[in-house]
Amino acid sequence: MPADQTNGVQDVDRSLGEVVNRISENASMLVREEIELAKTEIELKVTKLARGAAIGAAAGFFVFLGLIFGFNALAWGLSDIIGEPYGWAGFLIVTVLLFLLAGIAGFIAYRSFQAGAPPTPDMAIEEAKRTKEAIEHPELETASPAAEDVNK
């Protein structure tokens, strides 16, 4: 056998080993990146849930203040019935304003809870499904939805 053929077989084996090694490294990197994507996605959803909880607490506080002013307005109103006109109108206006603020804060809290619940890494799961599908069926090359959105 000529030396070139033996050397060629060794080169093929070495390049095959390098390809297998590179595939293994890329698969490990892909798994690490998918885990990082899932962590980031969960952090974003937890942040939205925390913001919703804080705004919900603010709504509860405004309702509490509204009740204080409402009872104060009722007291002034009863005082007016007895004899002093227009002493309670300011308290009533503040009460309505606080309930309005509570309604707005409650609506924002509701939307934040809806945006963040449940805290699952949906994008990472979808990307993992696409990656699995691409590995199992390499002949089916499909464009990712993100690439399609950029093209529009």
C-alpha cells in the first residue's frame, strides 16, 4: 500500500474525530444557552408578577385611604345636616379621587399578573422543540418565527 493511502485514512479518522468533538461541544453550548434563555424568561415573568403585586398593594392602600376619607366625609356630612353647609364636599372629592386611583392601580396590577402568569419559559420550550425537530429531521429546514417577523 502506498503511504498516501494510509495517511489519508488517518486524516479521515482524525477529521471524523474532530467533527464528533465539535458536535459534542456545540450540543453542550446549545444546552447551556437554552438553560440561560429559560432562566432569563422566568426572571422577566417573575419581575412582572412582582410589579403587579406591588401595584396591587398600592391599590389596597388607596382603598384604605379612601375608606378613611369616606368615613370622614360622612362625619362632616352628618355635621352639615345638623347645621354647617358645604363643610364635607372637599372630603368627598378626595374620597372619589382615591377610589379612582385605586381602580387604575388595580387595573394595572391585573394586567401585570396576566402578562406574567404562569411563570414558565415558553420561548425556551418552543426553541427547544424547534431544535429537537431540526436535529431529528435535518431535511426539513424551516425558518424560525423570529426570522419571519424580521423579514416583514
